[in-house]
Amino acid sequence: MSPIALLSVSNKTGLIPLAKALINEFGFKIISSGGTAKLLESENLPVTRVADYTGFPEILEGRVKTLNPKIHGGILARRDKQSHLDDLNTQKIKPIDLVVVNLYPFEQTISKENVSWEEAIENIDIGGPTLIRAAAKNHQDVLVVTNPSQYSELINAYKSKTITNELRKNYAQQAFEHTAIYDLTISKWIANKITSKKASWLQGLPLKQELRYGENPHQKASWYGEPEKGWCGAHQLQGKELSTNNLLDLEAALSTLREFGYENTINSDLYQKAAVVIKHTNPCGVAIGDSPSLALKRALDGDRVSAFGGIIAINCPVDQAAAEELENIFIECVVAPSFDNQAKEILSKKKNLRLLELKAESIKKADKNHIRSIFGGLLIQDLDEPITDQQEWEIVTQLVPTEKEINDLSFAWKVVKHVRSNAIVVASNQQSLGIGAGQMNRIGSAKIALEASLDKAKGAALASDGFFPFDDTVKMAADYGISSIIQPGGSIRDKDSINTCNELGLKMILTGKRHFLH
């Protein structure tokens, strides 16, 4: 008896060569329906339509096609159970040996502008997932194939007669993964539409690539993400493969950069040419400028020692002048919306330098959840989005900040939000001068930032991501010549810090909102 294959695919890549091999080389008879059957018939390949095979027509406008005992009995019957074989014989059902099915991506339906609830629901596939799950359950007897990338391996396995149990189990696992992601997409869409509170966190992300290693060479690491969303939408122009640490630093760079807008984003009214230098997930230099090259130069000047081996992000196209700023410094990665031809030519001489183009559209498509793992679970929170609440700030000192000081305070506040807590940033003229990160006490971070700034601290602004528990940081800031301070407030000793500012002639703003980064 000839083996039987059921073919019903949305993604028809490679379908015809597969069908020809099954029919001509391995003697399969083909059952199919809908567009798949039509394509096979157009190639003059022998195919039996499902309705003809079952003797039961498609009904309910196509909702019921393959849901038939003659199909599912043939898939689910175990060949090692005589009672199953007897049932097949009694009901005149033939065993089906191969099921090749993939599903129409529901995401394509819901991505259409103004798609209605009715249209989306009508595009939920029922028969396809049922076929896949049935074949995957009975994988010891039925091969289930859900991805065109498997076709070549399948054909070679038939040719060499090496259809192993390992291959069957592997295909079954991929099949259940295929239907799981499909159901997940539908579930998430419905939950969003009805604003349902999720009892479970459901997420399915395809493998982007296996990384060379994790944070350290002895740790394995993999990168998962949705195509064209966030960093999966970045185009690497040159350089070595991205590492785990590169990606973590790039994420920190982009998060900081978004405070100043990113080309073509919805924050275009806030758009300033800005550059960020990241080292070990902390900004070590941030600045804006009238041109990409000036913004980059000023960011590097913020701390050229720490910039060595760092990551750079620029929120506007990189031109020749900006590329020239990078010629004589060792940098791991540079990311920007685009690089012009002159910039590419200059930077191509640095063979190991990773250049990435990341369009604003990819950023906008990315999920707005911040997810971190802990032993046995996940912590999920909203992203701490770019700052837009300046109107809620309160000037609490007798002296009022000047317009320049307000601008510097705002700049420093945007930067300190992206520095590991405890965090202190000193800035002037839209340029970071000193950054103190991750100390166990706030005065320790202040000392690092102020000592890095030295004489440049005179007349500069100081930002703190959390409140001052004591007035010691204010006193130290005054010693270095800081003119204005911004902090969230909320300490029972706020008045001590405010009074000290008044005594020493400093200005202070309370934002009413902290920005810890752990």
C-alpha cells in the first residue's frame, strides 16, 4: 500500500519540490485542500482533495474541512495496536504517514489597519492546529512537518531510509511549539482587546541566534526575539558577531538615547542630536550638539578614559565628520539610525568594529515591558519611559535657577535616570562632566562624579536619582562649585538639604519622582 501524505500549508515555500519528491521518488499519494491543492494541481501533480477523500464536503464556509474521522483516524491510529488497526479496517480508513502543515500567521491578520474583531476571529485556524497536534501526538507512526526549513532534511532522511525516533521526536516538539506560539498570539490579542488581566505570563519568541557565550566564557547564551522588533530589527553592517555584553550595553545606550528623541520617533518635537557612550551598562559620556560629530565629540570628552572599549549610540545619521571622531579610539559597537557612504568607508578600516543600523520603526514595534529573571520566575514592569513631566517639578530654594541652569538640570536628570543606583550626574551645557554609579551610599557616588568633574563643576548642575538622606552631598557639591541640584525629594530630612542650599547659595528642584535603576 502506498504511503499517504497530507499537505496543507500557508507558507508554500519549497512545497512543489517537496511534493514532487514525495510522489516521484518515494511513492506517496497526496491529500490536500484549498490553496495547497490548487497549487499542486497547477503543477499537474496527482492530488486528492480532502472532500473527495472523505466523501464529505467542506461546510460552514470552510470552517470544517479536515475535521473528519477518515482524516484523524488515519493520523491517530497506532500501528502497534491491533485494536486500532481493526478500527481502521472496519471503518475503511487508510493510515496517514506524513502530515505537512503550517498555519497562516494570525499576527499578519491583526497587523492590518483597522482589522475588525469579526475578521480576526474568522481567521483563527482550527483544522490546521488539530492536524498538527494529532500528528505530533502520534509521532511514533506519523511524521509531522511544520516548517519549510525541514523539507531538505526530510527528503534526505527518506532517501537514506533514516527516519529515526530522534527525528520524529524533534519534529513533534517543533510542531507543538508551532501551535503553542499560534495560540499564544491569539490569546494575547484577545486579552489586549478586552483589557483582560492576565493570570499567566505568556510569551513565545523565536531564536534569533546562539551567542558565543554569556557574560563570561563559561556561560552559554541564546538570543530570542521577534523579527524586526527592537534589536532584532537592527542591521549589522560590519564587525564581529554581537556578544551578550554587547547587547546589554546597546540596550543601556538606546534607553539613555531615547531621552533625547530618536530620528522619526513620536518624540520628534524633543529631537536633539545626541550621543551616548556606555561602559558596563552605565553612561560614561552623554552630550548633545548641533551636529552628529559635535554631539559625539562632546560625549567622548565627558570621559575618554572610560570610553575605551565602550559602546556608542547616536540618535541621528552618522556622517563623515562623526566617523572621523571614531578613527583613533577603540570602540566595540556603534549604533545609529543610518551611516552615510563616507562614514561607512572610514569605519570599514576598523574591521572588528560592530556597526548597527537601527531604524526608529523597529524601536516603536518593540514590547514596552521590562522583563528580568529571578530564580524560578520573572519580574515584569512597565518601561521607565522618557521624561516628559517637567511641569510637575518644584523649585524649593530661595534662589531660582536660571534658564541655563534649568536646561542643565533637565539634561542631568535625563542622564541620571540611566545610571545604576546610587547615581549622581554632574553636567553643564548639555554635556556630562562626571558620573558616579552604583555605590552603596549616595555620598560615595557624589564624590566620584564631582572628582571626575573637577574645575568644570563650577556653575554646573548635579542630579541624584534618589533623595538625599542627609545634607552631606549638598555640602560637597557646594565645595566643588555646583550651582544647582535636582533630586526627587521624599526624605524626612528634605528640609535639611533645602536649608543648606539656601545657606550656601545653591538652587534646588524637587521632581517628586525617583528613577532608580537596579
